[in-house]
Amino acid sequence: GGECEKNKGFMSDACPEACKLCTPAPPVDEKDDPLLGRERVVMTTEYGEIVLGFYPTVAPKTVAHILKLFRMGGYDTNHVFRVDKGFVAQVQGVDGGRRAKMSKALRKEAVKNVPDEFSGTPSSKFPDVKHVRGMLSMGKFDEPNSGTSSFSMLLGSAPFLDGKYTIFGRVVAGDHVLSRLETLETKKEGIFVMPKERIEILSSAVMMSYMGQLVIEPPDAAE
């Protein structure tokens, strides 16, 4: 009857089975989305796991940068600092969001700028992708090529971001976790809608997709 959308907070607690929150959708893989590479990142939060897939042909430099930071453990003890329902859940930059100390090597990598890799523009050489729910979009300032390590997971369609922010992948599993985050209490701080509690990334792991299964990345993959 539409209550899963209109009354999400109550329904997620009282009737999760009716809203398909008990049986998450199967993961998206390369058969469903041919833009996906084989690398995956599993981010663990207290609300469940979110699995990220990446678009190496759409944003090769951004994907390489983000994967390197994950392999270095840069997002462990970081947090999702912004949850704007129907818009974005944004992960804080590595240099500002972690509770754990950073090595010099990690700090150096975390503050590196990555170039804009916009798709869908007339001059773009990259495949056309849009800002819709589940896409991964690189955070940045107004200046060109100013992205570092903060990124957003889209919670709805945002066509006004197309051609202005780099899309570099998508959430391939864990949309039910994003839906749960959207039910948390929030507060407004400036332009940001932020959760009142800290949504910490307890751990993360880079893995590989192989025949529909996630397997541990070989040791030399991080080199």
C-alpha cells in the first residue's frame, strides 16, 4: 500500500518483512552491469555490510585512488558523516574522519587531489552514467580537480550533479543498510544533514568478484 515509502521508520521496525528488509536483494555483478570491474570493497558498519563496486573504464584515476586508500586501511574507523534522506550518504575524507592515527604515507595519499572524470558531457570520452540511487560520487570543492577522499553513496536521483561530480562506481549490495541509515535521527549543520549518532566504518576489505562470489584479493594486488 505504499507504507514502506511513506512511513519508512515505523515499517522498518514493525514490518520489515513486508518491505523486503529481511531478505536483501542479491548483489549486482558484472552480468547485471558490464561497467563493473572485478574489485569490490566490503565496508562493515553496525547496521550491516555495504559492498562497493567500481567503474574503472568510467573513472580510472579516481577508482585507483580510492582502492589504494581502502587497501591502506584509510577508511577504517572513518564514518558516514552525512545522511540526507533521498539524496546522499557521504563518507568523510580520510584525513578528517578517522579515529585511528594515520601514518605519513596514508596522510600523503589521503590529501592527494584526483582529476575530474565527468561522464555524459559532450566532450567526455567516458561511458555515460547518471547520479541515481546507489551510485558512488566523488566529493569535491567548487574548484576543478579538487576531490581527495570523501565520497557519497546516492540515496536518490540527483540529475543536477551530472557532469559536475565524478561517478566512479556503485553500491552492489547493502541497499537495505542505506535504507536503515535513512531512518536515523538527523540534525542540520550548515548545508549538511547529519546523523545524530556516529555511523562508523568498523572495518573494510578489498576483495575480488569471481563467478558471482567474493574472494580474498591476492597479496600482490595491492602493489
